[in-house]
Amino acid sequence: MRTACTAGAILFLLALSPPALADEPRAGDEEEIRKALEADRAALPPGPPAPVPAAAAPGAQGGTGSQNPDIAVILDVAGAWWSGKEPRPAGGHDPSRVGFNLQALEMAISANVDPYFRFVGALVFSQFGVEVEDAYGQTLALPWGLQVRAGQILTRFGRINPTHPHAWSFADQPLVVGKFLGSEGSRGLGAELSWLLPLPWYVELIGSATDAAGECCARSFLGGDDIEVDSPKDFLYTAALKQFFPFGPAWSLLWGLSGQFGPNATGNGNRTEIYGTDLFLKWRPVGSPEHVSVSLQAEGMMRVRQVPDDRLIDWGAYGQLVWHFLKRWETGARVDWVSGLAADPLDPRWTGDRWRASAQMTFFPSHFSRIRLQGEMDQAAWSGRTWGAVLALELSAGAHGAHEY
């Protein structure tokens, strides 16, 4: 014990020495301090061996691959009622019948595999099966602002398509997304390259190539016809431009342009093009104790299809305004509209315009749960007007990454 305190005592006495002595140390002081420090180190008990970095361990593939992934489970259930005999859902996760509905049970899995790749996956369970909604690898270390995703991906067409239902402000999918892109949105096996441009404001360019088949996910293209790929023209290509503009501490604007191009199933060489623009404007004052915010979101799309001896063009759009007026409360309104065409091979009944107006009130008991009451009026040219109401519950358990802005 006396040996372990020797160096500390000598340093303490030196600190109390007059300034003149500190400037002119006595001969032998440095040697005594060195010997005392060596004695202190020798008196310490032996410690455990230094840990071996994961990347250097035998058989290791990366520094983070052995860690447990983040896993979250999100449950969405709803009770629904409509005045008409046949509900007209546009999305695969929309309440689809009068009574109780399991909209989705999603298991989200994510982890950094190593310093170069991140894995992201989402499995969705229904009452009658399981589907892979997302399953892709994402690069983490490419130069020049580049990033690649490869696997099963939701394409980044527009604003709402790349998101999952638990990130939506309403209990159902906008009409235009279901009619143009598919009941599950636009997704498929493929690869995506994005580039964050070196500009003074946020600008991102995105391009992807995915399968053009799938009734759920490529409706305006090959749909349910799984045709063999013979050339690069048989893929579905998506291009998008995303720009973000902050206006002072409280206002921000996100504006995007999107396009999709690929073959359709109406004949050899016939193709489909979908063009879209989206806008998201948000006001959120800094320092608000109630987290007050107001957001305006809108998307518009135009679809052009080649069919035998004709060219079909239709349109669709939605706009929604959401007011988060208290920490645990928000309300919102949305208007949907999609045009119709006579003799449409995809939607022979959709001969005229369809409108839908919705309003919702949402209560957040915590960050991990929400209860939403939504009412709607649906007006279709071919079947008249219906009214509906949905009471939805969402519960989230586990570690889930932050949603994109």
C-alpha cells in the first residue's frame, strides 16, 4: 500500500513547492518520479487480456456482423363499416370488409452487417399467409455521395409509395396509388442507385430497375403476366428527383418528380409510362412544448398506356392536410380523385371519375401506439355514393428505425 502511494506523494509535494523551485527542479527528482511510477504499476493487480476486435477475430466478416439486429413488430387492426354492399378498397392493407380487419402484422428487421452494408427486411403477416415486403442490402461506404440498394425494394416513386402503412396519416392508401401502381404499391426484385448531388441544397437523383410483373406491385405494367425476360426492355425502370428546402427554423419543403417506364401486358412491344410529382410542406415551430405542427402533402400522377390500336391516358391525385395540435392529438382531411376510361382493359368498370373525401382524428397514448377514427365519403360514377367509418388501432413493440422525413 505504501509503495502504491509513493508517486502520488512525491507529485503532491512538488505541487506545493514554491514557483522558483518548480522552475528549477533538483537533481534526481525525475529519476525518483520514474522509479515511483514503475513501482505503482508493478503493485496493480493483473487485469483481463485486451479484447480482440470483432473484425480481427478468426472467421469474422465484419466489425458489427455478430451483433443482434434491431427487430420491431407493428400490429394494425381495424373495425370498419360501409353503407354500400361492396367496400371498394384501393390498397392491399386497407380495411376490406364490414367488421374486424387485420390490416397487417409487420416484422421489421435491420442491422449493419459490416462497415460496408446494411440489411433491411420487412415481413408482413396476414390471416392467410406471409409476404416479403422489403428485403435488401444497402451500401454504407460508397464515395461521391452514391448509394446502392439491392433485393426486394419498394421503388421510390412519389412520396407515399416507399413508406409502410404505419407511417401513413390515414388508415387507407390513396386511390391513385392503388389504381396506377398496385394494391401493395410499386415494388419488386431489383437494384437501385441513388446520388446525393454536391449542391448547396439537398438534391438526390434515384434510378432503379425491378421486375415488371406482379398484380400487387406492377399493375400498370405486366401485372399478373410473368413474362420471361429477354432483354433490358423487359424491366420496370423508375427515376426520381428529390429536393429539400428549409425556410428558416419553422418551415420546410420537400418536392419531387418521378417517372416509371416498362412493358405492359396488352401486346408485344406495348409500353406504359407513369409520371408524377409530389410535394410536402411542413410548419413546426421550434421549442413548442406540445410538438405542434401542420403538414400539407399532395401527389399528382398521369398514366400513358399503349394498347392495341389506341393510347390510353388517365389521371389521379390526392391532397391531405394534417394538424398535430397537441402532443397526443392530431386531425386531418384528405381528398382523392382518379379519372376513368371507357373500355379500359385493367378496370372495365372504372368508366368515370371517382372521388373520395376522408377525415380523421388520432390519439397517441404513447410513441408506440395510436388510435384513429376515420370517416369517408366515396363517390364513383359507375356505382353512386357510399359512406364509411374505420376505427383503427396500431401497436409497435421493439426497436424500429426512424421514418424518412
